[in-house]
Amino acid sequence: MTVRPTGSLVLDLVIAVHTVDRPIRRAVESVLGDSDDARVRVTVVCHEVPVDDIRPLLDGLPAGRVRLIAHTDGVRSPAGPLNAGVAAATAEYVAVMGSDDFFEPGAIDAYLDEVERSGPDVLIVPLRHQSGELLRNPLARWRHRRALSPVRDRLFYRSSPLALIRRSLLAALPEPFVTRLPAGVDLELSTWLWSQPIRIDFPVDLPAYVIGADAADRVTEAPRPAALALEPLRRLLAREWVRSLGAAVLHALVVKLLRIHVLGAVRARRAADAWAADDARALAEVVRGGLELAPRALEPFARAERSILEHAAEADASGIDPVLAAVGRADAAGWADRTLPRSLLRTFDRESTLRRFLLYRLDRWGPS
């Protein structure tokens, strides 16, 4: 058992919980491990649920390393309690996690050893689904682990700031997580972090953060209209600090938003009756807004996906049917249309579908 001296707090880790049905004890125990390491403290923010209802779930855990605070805002969103937990932090680094999630054994100790040894501003942690699948994002360059680039290392594909973040970085952000949104509350924070001139490390060979799969009512995964799902993107693209980013950074960001968020929203809503007029309008506005900032963002996309996005950009005028028809054609497309861009000169573009496929297939995640 490792014992650290009292007062050597390095990490405040924040967990928001809104119901006694969450596996909160599993989450907290995975942070504390089986040591008396005083470098980490867990703050459980009880959101719209009495502290006295949550406290018994954590009986027997060291009181000095676990604190519970109450937060009431009447909003069904994790943003408020996460902001409250971050505001209560005093350690050099701060991190957040979901109450459904947990860390692999030894993860926190390994992360703390890494930040104490290397001193990054942000330490991105590896992610794994509870099923066992490792999430290979961001797709960093071969064997690159330290001082990552937002463009060359594709940092924007890590949409959630699941990382150890130097707390002083957040001093200028009174609300790091966007309030009044049911989901996507961390998109602005992660985008801001990845685009800052700071040192960002990603030790992919360390134990992982595990995304739990046993919650039936995860707040951020509840079904919602497309316009609401796309609202975080609309807000982000309108931010002045985003619009002032360099051309290469904007290109990388917009490609990611279109690939992950826009195409994801469309493919999740394949029935025409899932789209109201304001949903189609929001879709078109987001796509056009992204292309305004990064006019060449469609070039790396495979032909089939590019067709979906081109129709999406006109959905306010032409309706959602052409978009959904393009989705159907993409589903039935052959290898070339699903993989290759219109211009073969962009076949091995950093953001091309084929290059991403090859990078996923290669064993690029071994020790550096």
C-alpha cells in the first residue's frame, strides 16, 4: 500500500450524480483504489438529490478523501453540478467523470505519476467501453505521446475533456461546461482546450477510463430533436474565439464536427417524421456555418458522405428527404464511394476516410 503525506493533493476529481440508482460507489472506489494516496480527492456533487441519500452509498470510504456537496438548479443537465465541482477544486489538477463510469485498476496512480513526472497542462486519458473496446481517439501521430498538435494529432476527435486539466487554465472560464443544454455541455471546453498554446500529453499505454454501459437513463444520451442535438455546434461555431482560430485549426475542427456530430445526427434519425422544419433548418445552418469557416472541409470526405453533407447544407430549402435519400445511397454504396474522396489527390489527406481506416487498423498504440 502506498501512503503519501497529508497535504500533497494533486488532483480533485469531480463526479456529478442525480439519482441513488447510479453506481456511484463503483466510480468513487475506482478513483481511490486500494491505497491511502492523498494526492487525489473525490468531490461528489449531488444534483437535485439530497446529500443524505447519497452518503450511505459511500459508507466506509475515507472521509478525508471523499466530500459531498449539494447542487440545485432545476436543470436536467450535468453542466451545473460539474461547474460547481470544478469551482470547489483546490488541487493543481482537476478532472471530471460520469457516475456510470469507472477507472481501470491503477489508472489514477499512473496518471498522477505521469503529471508529477512530466508536468503537462492537460493529460488526456485513454478511454475504453465497458465491453472492452478501446476508443482510438484522438488518432495521434505514430508514437506521439507528448506536446500534441490539435491538427496533426487530430485532438478535436476527443469531444469530451476526459483528462487531468491544470486548474489554473480554467480560471478564465467561469462556467467551463455550458449550462442550459441537456447534452454537448463539454464540447466548447474540449475545443477550447485543444486549441490553446499549451502542452497536451496522451499516454495511451496507461490504464483506461471505462465508459459504463449499465445505465438506462444517462442524461446526456436521452433522445432529443435534431435541432436540440445540434445546438452545441451552432453555439460553438458562433463563438468569436472559434472564428479567430487559424485556418488549419478551423479546417480540422469543422471536418470533425461534420463527420462525428452532423453525420451522426442524421444517421440517428433516418425517418422523415423524425425531422420537423426547425430540425432541417438547424441542420442546414450548422453545415453552412462550418463551411463558412472552413470552405474546403468537405474535400477529405468519401463521396457518399460528402453527398449527404451537401444535401444537408440545403435542407432548409429542399427539405430533409434528399438528405435521407443520400443516407440510403451511402448505406448501399460500394467500397470506392464509401472510402475515396471525389479528388483522388485527397485520398491520403490527414482527414480522409481511407487514411483514418488505415490508422485504425494499424497497431499504433503500443508503448512509446
